[in-house]
Amino acid sequence: MRSSRRQRILSTPLVLLVFSFLAFLLPEFQGVDQARATLYARSEEAAPTEEAIKAISDELGLDDTLLVRYGRYLGDAITGDFGISNVSRSPVWPQVWEATVVSATVVFLAIGLAVVLATILGVVAAANEHRWPDRLITGLSRILVAIPIHVLTPALVFLLALRFDLVPTSGWGTRSHIILPVVALALSPTALFSQIVRSEMLDTLQQPYIRTAMVKGLPWRRVVWVHAARVSLVGVLTLGSLFVAGMLGGAVIAEVILGVPGLGRLLHSALTSSDVPLFQGGLLVAVTAGIAIGLVADLISGVLSPPERDQ
Amino acid sequence: MRTRTWAKVAAGIAVLAVAVWWRVTHDPNEQDLLNRFSSPSLAAPFGTDGFGRDMLSRIVDGAVITIGAASTALAVTAVIGTTLGLFAAWRGGRTGSALLVVTDSLVAVPEVVVALIAVSIFGTNLGALMIAVIVVGWLPFARLSFELASRVLGSDYAMAAQMTGTSSVRIVRFTLLPNVLRPLISLTFLRFPGRLLLLSGLSFLGLGPQPPTPEWGAMLADGVEELERHPFVPLVPGLAIVLTGFAAAHLGRRLEAPATGPTN
């Protein structure tokens, strides 16, 4: 049972409104004095005078009603004005945008890697059902799928960076910095997807058209990789697109451990340093991205798997 | 088969007893700066951490905190989600489709991000973490209970019960609950590893209980700083998290199996 696609698309603005209101309310929840915080962000650490606080309150319109202020906040946010960071004292939007690009790079590379690896591993496992390649792949993926990102990432740092010195332990900037976060994020979905490809392949290999292809005298390799694997690829692509939003969560932890300046680390550092405007901005972008990706994934899965179209 | 099960239970109880005895005789927060990062030995079976604190008794305390918090939060989530789902199924119509729309839209919002909002409101402590886990976790319970209950309530036997004038309470007790309970319990166990990982993951990021509380995620974060020279220190809490998740997932699959028939 699912809601219709039309309902979901129509409800998206509503969800975004709810989250933007929540983000707007955060300073109220936390009891942050916005006049003081803004003043601090703009000028020096010197204790502000009463007049300065009064002036800034007037300028920000802090004495208006909640709804008026929310309307103003929303209007600014839509035009990309998320205010000024309390810590770096520079506008929030460029920081959030840069971080989003970094996160998107990592997440999409990781999903791509997972889809490719999982297809290969799943097909190999299915073609060798119950023989050692299958046992190895299935066993490894059962273990990998259960290891959380905050255990897996340090383990990878230990193996790849410290023991074998293949990649830098943390940081960002060069090409080799991308490898560790991408691998850390890709492993668990690879394990999950490869199991799904495997079982789909086993189903497919039972189909009459596969037998036909074999009777025609096509080599087994060609039957497996061309005729059967194509079907599984569709399934894993659908799954991959649905997985992207969930991966943003894992990215938060991986980015913090590996010092990748993405959206997750931005949210984390904004939270730990009480940088409210930066946190609000990052939050809204992350939520919007999640929902947008979800909708796109929904459309992709609808196009790729025709039977789902009418559900 | 049955003797093997009993042997497993007995072994489990024995291990638990030894761990509890160890915890009672060893203070998890007592520092011993002369024996920092000591390897596993009879004096400290899991070694000691950067303050020379006994890792085994910290793991035992951490088990109570981490598993306790995760399962409490999960139980609350399950009750809230199930209540919402059953209510929507009972009302049907608009309420039902509203629930579907809400859950379908929220499912795309990354859990960790919602959890960060909860932490930013309620602060960095164990209670805030539990609230975070509760806030993000009710969706699948609402979905599953809604679908199961809609199916049961739409069935011929539920109709028959209603037409013969059976009271609502009796329908819920004897028609609805027996049909929805088992899958929901199985879902609860299957969801446990994810909740454990979310909770310890947030705590790993320093958003949970503050030192010296021996929460597993926080212990792991402490240990990771010594990854290069003392890989054993992060290994212990890391393994604790992974193995507990494994065990719960295994239990969930066992519970699920009889309901859906043998799976391969």
C-alpha cells in the first residue's frame, strides 16, 4: 500500500514548510538571544551596549510576532539568504553550498561504486551457487552489512591508511582523499545490493529464455553476463536510487571521522559550536536534498520497473 | 536441538554472571595511570584504556546504558508507531491516506539529520539521544501496523464479527491483535540493530552522554584517537556494538521465520 505519486509530490512543499518552521524555531527552543548573537557575529567580542542591542533588535525585527518573523525568515531562505554564521562571521549560504557539493560528490561516487561492485559480485555468486566464490561473497556481505559506519570507518583508516599507507588518514583536497570516504560509505550498500542481485539472478537463471539461450549453444559466460545480468542491473539501479537519501545519514558520521568538509561535518560542527544560523541553513538544505532525491528515486524506480507503475 | 538451545542459554547466563561479578569487583571509572593501554591479561581481560580504566567493567556498564537506552527508545517508538497505525486503520478513509502521505514524505528525510535537530533542542545527553531515536523511529511501525490492521479489518471474518454485533473491544482483542502482534514484535527485533547503531553513532559524534559515562559509542570515539598505537582500545567497544547488533538481528529473523514460512 502506498500513497499515490501525485499526493506525495503535492505534500512535499508542506513537509518543507514544517521543517523550515522547525528550523526557524530552533533558537527559541535553545533560548538563544538572537540580538546578542548577531551582534557578536558582526562585530567584536566587546560587551555590547544596551543601545546596540536595541538597535539590532529593531533591525532584525525581533519584537514582531512569531509568524511575521517566520514569514521573513522563509522569504530570505528561499532567496538563498540564511543569515551570517556566528562563528566564521561570513554568510551561511556559500559555506552550505560548498559543503553540499562535497557531500554530493562522495555520496554519488559511493552509490555508483556500490551498484557496480554489487552487480559483479552478485552475478559471480549466483553463477557459482553454493561453490566457494558464492560462499565467500555471501559470507562477507552478511558480515559487512551489519557493521555500522562508525566502526567500519576507523577500521578502514587503520587498514588502508595506517597499516598499508595507501591513502591519507583524513582531510580533503587531493584525489586520494576521496577514496576512503567513498569506500567507507559504499561497503555496506555493496553487501546489501550484492545479496539482492544474487537472489534475483538465481530467479532469472531459472527462466525459460535462459534455457533457450543455452540450448542455442551460447557460451555460459555470455548467457550469465549479457542475458541474465541485465535484468538484475535494473533492480539494483532502482535500489541504489532509493538508497541515496539514507546514505546522507551515514555521510555525517564518515565525514566527521575523516575530516571531509561536507554537509554532515558542517551540521556537526555547527551543532557543537552552537552556530545557529549555519545549523539552520545546513539543516534545510539537507532535508530538501533528502526529499528531492527521494522523489527523483521514486520516479526512476517507476520508470525502470514497469509493474510498479500502477501500484 | 532442544538441549543445544539450553546449552546456549546456560552458557549465556554463565558469561553474564562472570561479567556482572567482574563489574561488581572492578570500578569502571577508577583510573590507574601506571597501567594505561595495558593488553588483555588476567588483571584486565579486555585491557585498559587511556586512563588505565578497566575495559571489561566499562563494557558491562556500557551494555546497560547503550542497550538499555536503545531498547527503551525502541519500545516507546514501537508503541507510538503502532498506536498511530492502528488508529489510522480503524478510522480508514482520509485518516488512512493521510498517514500514508506523511510517512512516505518523511521517509526521505535522513534519520541522522532529524536526530541532530532533536539533539540541538534537548542538548547532549542520553535522554536527548533517546528522544532523537524515538522521533525518527516510529515510521515503519506505523506503516506495518496500518497495513496489517487494514487487511484484517477488511477481511470477511472481521466483517462477520462486526455484523454479529461483537463489541469493538472483543474485535480488537480477539481478531485484530492476534493477527498483527507477531509481525510487529519481529519488526521490533529487526529494528533493534539500527537503533543501537543510530544511538551509538550519535554518541560517537560526542552528542550523547558526556565523559566519563561508558557509553559504547563514546568509548569507541575515545579509542579511535589511539587507533594508531593501541588498536585494541577501539576494537573492544566496536566489537561489542557489532556483536550485539548481530545477535538482535538473528533473533528477529528467527521470530520472523515461522510467520512467513521457511525462507532461503
